[in-house]
Amino acid sequence: MLAQRPVALVEKCFDRYVEFLCRLCSFETKAYYKDEIDRMVDYIAEFARGEGFTVTRIPFENCGDFLTIEINENAEKGGVLLAHMDTVHEKGAFGDTPVTVHADRIVGPGTIDCKGGIAVAMLAMKALLDSGYDRHLRLLLTSDEEISNKLGGAKERAFFSEKVVGFPWALNCEVAENNEVVISRKGIIKYRVDIRGVSGHSGIHYFSCSNPVLEAAKKIVDLQNKSEEGGITYSCNIVNGGVLENIIPDTCSFSVDIRVPTQEHMRIAQEEIRKTVEKSFVSGTSATLTKLSERPPMEKNDRTQELFNRLQSVSQAYGLGELTAVESGGGSDSCYTQQAGVTSICGLGPCGEFCHTNREYVLTETIARRAKLLAAFFVEEGKQ
């Protein structure tokens, strides 16, 4: 098989990329920490240039800078890879030493979501480069994926559209579990609901006040009762209201995280939340709705299924295990590459568990396994 050489080269480079991942995870890069992300961007850019890659840095004002990392940039287009550099974790969430290395795993912020994906993508690209692979591959690294790209704004959406033009497909090296590959992802809409009521003493004025906290509770129950497994879900996870136990407040607010499987569901969800916000369950209260961010779904279609089938064939042919196609409730940047007309699938990063918690870990051997899968896939696709 022509891909055997880059697959073997993955093993040769593996230890260096494990060290690279540990260094990446030592940067604590919650999406809002631009200075820390930019320090990590400095490190990635220096490392990538040392590996022989072409690196371009794209400055952003409100979020960390982006990177494109490429090989054979003047050759026929082979494919786009994606990963993101930000995490959800506050500084110190994993203790004074963020990264802990065990015999079979690495624990730390971003080990699978999604710094492990950066290591997998670059390891595969290095093996291909050293093997003489002759097509253009481009890796896109972004910095505010975890907050639905709201800091990058229109410039970020244009970045995805521009950087995938002419490529046949895009593979996102996001978190994976148990050799899964994600063939569809839900879209996300985030709102804040602000409620006004009538304040007063909780004993003396109880019946003459309008409690916005009670109104929030009723709206939250109304929204979450509309959730359907496999369909639209409404998750209300942050509530702010009240100052003292004996004062009925005059304001309360709560967040809503809506997940939708299709564009049509996105339209329905926006109409349903509008109905809930406009309805007053507690007399004397009123509410307003503010959209915080929006990310479209990555919908399953015949092209995504066919791309998965080709990955499955390569994985089986090279002894890399049986892949499982899954449909995820989590969103990712793959929605933008799909919107740009490029066939996209996700979840090609290393395997592990507990992303978005301080127990997050990557199974170390899967870094090499996933890099081998990507390297073999690129070579096999090059034969077409």
C-alpha cells in the first residue's frame, strides 16, 4: 500500500508530538484569554516552521489570533483540516500543574478538545511531508470555537469561506470517543432572557409585587418541556436574580442554549422561544430576548456519508479499527466549511473522555492511530 511509508513515519515522529501536545495543554487558553492564546500561537507557529510547514498568522482584535499551517501550498488541493486552540477551562482548573502524564493517558485542559486534534493533524501532515506526499493540505486553527465564534464575528466567518475554496473536503480533528467519527452536528443558538417585575418586601408586599424570579422559573420550565430527544433541546444553565432573601427583586435573567439538528429546526426554535418570552406567567412582569450567538448545524447528507464510508474503508484496510458514525448534539466549526460547499465531517481527533470537565484526558496511543488514519486517507484519496 502506498500509504505505508507515511504511516510508518507517524511512529518515528510520535514521541515528539506527544511532547508538543503536553506543551500545548500547559497553556490555559479559555476563549476569552486572548493574551494566553496568542502566546500559544507563538509557540505553535515556531514549532510548525521548524517542522517544515508554511505558517500564516491572522490577527484578531477580540479573540486569539488564527493560524493556517500548510504543506505543498502550490500543488493540487488535497484537503482541509480543522482544529481549535481555545478550551472551556478557567485558569487553575487542573491545579498548579495543568498537565499530568500517565502510562496510557494524558490529563489536562484541551487534551481531546481540541489540542489533541492539533497534534494529530500536524503529526499526519509531518509524516506526509517527509514521505514525499505531493498535494496541498491546509490546517485551520481558530481560537473561539467554544463560545460559538462570537468574538471573531464576520471576519471569522469570512476566514472559513475563503480558506476552504477549491478543496474537495474538510476533516475536523475535534474530540472523539471510542473510534467514533461525527457525520452530523447540531446547530446552536444562545439567548439571554431579561425579565422585569415589581420589587418589594417579601413579607409585607408579597401579594402586591410581581416576582421576576418566579417568572423566570416558569419560562424555564415551559422551554425545557419543549425539548425532544433527537430534536430541538432548550437548556437553561445560568440564572441571575435577587439580592437578599427578604426582598422580592425587580429583575432576573437567564440563559438559553438551544440545539437544533437542521436549519428548519433552527427557524422553529426561534419562533418557540419568542412565544415563551412574550407570554407572562406572572402578572406584572415583562421580558426581552437578546441573541448572544448563533452557529448553524452541520447536517448529514449523502456526501458526508460517502466521505465517512471512504474513511471506514481506509481504516479497515490499514488495520486501524472499525469506525462508528455518530450524530452529535455538540456544535463545531465544521458547520462553516459545510456552508462554504465543502463536504465536511468531524470527530477525527484522538480518543478520550470527559471533555469540558477537569477530568479530561486523551488516550495517548490514539494520537498515533488517528494520525495514521489521516495519513493513509490522504494518500489513498490522492490515487483517485
